[in-house]
Amino acid sequence: MIVRKKPVTVEAHKWTGLNIGDTWVFMGCPSGGLNVIPDQKDLVLMIPTPVGIMLARPGDWIIKAGGGKFHRFKQDIFDQTYEVV
């Protein structure tokens, strides 16, 4: 049997390492903001996901799925999985 994944529309936001305010609004963070840690020359964002904490590096995409759950995708996987509507 061959099946096809149903199309799902989600919100997406690209982490640049500099757009902390926009990312805070996108993720609807409670007061206290985001957990951002320095890593060499970049700021790395700690994202709570259904499978644990994931680190988003500049250039990664953050996807807001159903139920307010977040996922992190590298640019190449994002390009293979999603298209702008």
C-alpha cells in the first residue's frame, strides 16, 4: 500500500541569532524570554520540543505545530518538507 502524508499548514520562523524579539513573539514565550546561550560566535536558541530540548543555530527554522508544539529544522530539511503558501 502506498500512502501520502496529508498536507498540513504550520507557522514557521527562521532563527538568525539576532532576531530574539521576533522569535520571542513567535514562540509566545512567558515572561523571562528565551533560553539563548553563546556558542563560539553565534547565539544558540534552546527550544522545548516533544522529544526534548533542541538547539537552534542561526539559519535553522522553528516550526509551530498543532497544540503549540515546536520543532527545529535545518535549512535543507525545511526546503524538502515545506513550501511557502
